[in-house]
Amino acid sequence: MSHVLVAYGTSRGGTQGLADLIGNDLRGRGHDTVVRAAGDVGELRDVDAVIVAGSLYAGRWHRDARRLVKREAVALSAVPVWLVATGPLDGTAAQGQIPPVKHVADAAERIGARGVQTFGGRLDPDAKGFPASAMAKTSAGDWRDAEHVARWVEQVDGELRALVP
Ligand SMILES: Cc1cc2nc3c(=O)[nH]c(=O)nc-3n(C[C@H](O)[C@H](O)[C@H](O)COP(=O)(O)O)c2cc1C
């Protein structure tokens, strides 16, 4: 059994829900998994693998996710890591691979991540603040796709089993 940390950076809670989906799927596949806000993650130790998820705002990966990768770069370089972005408010993420934004690509290169993945996002119809409230008039919805997540976790699980005896 491997110990996996799923860390998330969120502004409106959607990425926390996505991280919970990932965590539940990993547990279902037998991995001892902790899901935690990236800002609350201390020094990394006793983890066999890490998933860092962050939402996308104006093409930028969430600050808490970026900071975690920067702060724990040495530890993250020593274990298998997957970086996750969640954002698109349509079905495109589940239909094909979306190339990572620059922040995610840079973070992946910094720590030698095993993979990067973009999932759909969520925007509440009554989202507060500008420009979210304006965007919500046309783009509100939940595009976090549990089946897409499950397919991806299956792939991660396969790699983990090969990497962590
Ligand atoms: C102001 C604003 C800007 C956004 N910019 C992007 C973007 O550049 N790319 C993208 O894929 N999604 C974008 N989104 C969608 C969010 O990434 C999506 O709502 C996500 O699920 C939010 O995650 P959170 O609830 O964890 O903060 C944007 C949403 C808002 C409200």
C-alpha cells in the first residue's frame, strides 16, 4: 500500500471537490490517501506519491499549488508527482488532452512530474465578485467529470503499482 497526498489550491471550492474525487478513487484502489489544502501542507515526509491540483484563473495555476511545488521542490523531485489543473467550463477537458498552461508546465519541469492533467471546472450560477459573476451568466455549470477522473486515477494507479512496490 502506498501513501499518497492529494494537495489542492482552490478559490471557490471546486478544486477541493475534485481532489476529494481523486482521493476517494485512490482509496478505492487501495492507496492510503490524504487530501489536504496545499496551503496547509507542511514539510513533506512519509509520502510515496503526491498529486498537486489547482484551479485555473486567467490562464494561471492557483497560487497555493504553485507555492507548494516551489517550497517542497526537493522533496517532490524525489517521489512520483502528478500535477492537475481544473478549469474549462465546458466538456473539452473530458474530450481530449488539453495542453498544460505555462505555470503547470514549468512546475512539472521543475520537479520532473510524471504527468500533467487538465479536468473540467465548476462555476456556481450565483458566483460572487467580478468577473466571476459576469462569467457565471454564460458559463455556470459543473464540468468536473467523475468518470474522467476515475479513468485518469486508474492510469495513475497502474503507474504507482509499477513504481512503488
Ligand atoms: C474569473 C475567472 C477566470 C477563469 N479563468 C479560467 C482560465 O483561464 N482557464 C480555465 O480553464 N478556467 C478558468 N476559469 C474557470 C475556473 O478555473 C473554474 O471555475 C474552476 O473550477 C475554479 O476552481 P475553484 O472553485 O477551485 O476555485 C475561470 C473562472 C473565473 C471565475
